[in-house]
Amino acid sequence: MKRICFMILVITVLTSCKSKLTAVQVEERTTKLEQLATQLESQGFEITMDAAYPLSTASLNNVANDLLLQAGNSASRINLTDRNDFIKRKGDQVSADLSYFGERQITAGYAADAGIEFKDKTNNYEQFIDEKKGNIIIQFTARDENNETYPVRITVLPSMFTDISITSSHRTNIRYTGKLQLLESSDEL
């Protein structure tokens, strides 16, 4: 009986141990996030992508594994460090030039370049701090010259790393990761 009680006590202690931030640490993190959110809004930002994570479908897997991918890449993660993929926002303008890996749902009206490119006003722009997760969320919608719409959701970590989800009106979803930099006042969009 003692052994069972001891085992229950040990299991309870081990499973209930969880590191939590102190009130001071939470306040410091919130202050840093508020400062970063203010800078993002006033200065603008550029995100340079380092990887793409296409929505994995059977068709994409077949094509990617057979033809498209270099060593070190897979159908679910493609290294973009040798490319110049970016999203840039300044004021109410946003521009992007991103490699796209996935399936088109609507094919009419496309040029030879199959990437995601837009330069537009940010529609439905929203930025807020997720205090529970300790990050900043930026959401907006942009449109390209072919009237394809791109709802974009950017999660900014305090380390300036980002996770970007792009939903398209004409293509399957795709995610990117990258590094955010604040723009200087002289930087153009």
C-alpha cells in the first residue's frame, strides 16, 4: 500500500510540474511586445522568407518528389534561403514576391510566373498582441493584378522570427517562415 501511495505521489508531482512565467516576466514580455507592435505600425517591416511549407496533396507530392526538389528539400518543406522571397509593409501599402508550391484551383489569367506577387493597399488590416502566446498577430488581405485575393496572417515572435499563412482565392494554402526586420524611414516599398 505504501508503494502504491508513493508511486501516485511521484506521478502527481512529476505531471504537475510546469514552468510558468512570473508576474514580472509576463509584464516585461508584454512591454516588449507593445513596443515592437508600435514599431511595426509606425516604421513598417520586411520579412525575408527562409522556408515554404506547401499544403501537402497527393498531386504535389508526386510532382515534387519526382521532378522539382533538390537535395535537402521535401514536398512539405522547401528551403528558400537562396531566393529573394519577401513581404514588405509600409504605411497602408504592402508588397510581396513569393515562390509558390502548390495547386491552382482556378487557372485563367496567369502569366508565366507562378509565384505570389502583389503590390496593394492592405485591406482589413488588423494587428494585435496575443498575450497568452506571447506574440503579435498581423492580418490583412491583398489583391494582385489578376484579382486573386490573399488573406495573410503573420505571427511575429519577440525574436523577430515569423510564421506566415497565406490563403488564396485561386490556389491551395501555403505557409512560410522568415525573419522580420523593421524598415528605416528611407526604405521604399
